[in-house]
Amino acid sequence: METIKGDRQYPMVFKYTLACGEKEQKQERLFSLKEIDEDAGKYVLDENNGVILNTKVINNELQLFI
């Protein structure tokens, strides 16, 4: 998996695309990372398909809670 582009669209929302797979199997997926509380490290990851996941920055890494 690779991040192929990233852009901070406006304050508190980051949009980026991940590429999964290779050649004919390669798929690009658009994600949005929305800041909820920067001081607490709370964000939500929006897969732009109805799936929204709570995330948190812990030890400088974005952790996903499912």
C-alpha cells in the first residue's frame, strides 16, 4: 500500500489517496482524515463509502479502533 497524494484541503480535514495492489489489480481509494480534537489526538477516518472509523494519535502513530 502506498500514499500517492496528500493534501490539506482546509483546516481540520486531510484528503489523501492510497493505492493498493499492482498493475491490473491496482485500486486507488480516497480517504479523508478529520480532526476532532488535536490536543487529545482524536480523529475520524472517513473511507468515503459510508465507513467512518475512530482513530487516535498514540506515540506519534495514528491508531485505528474497530
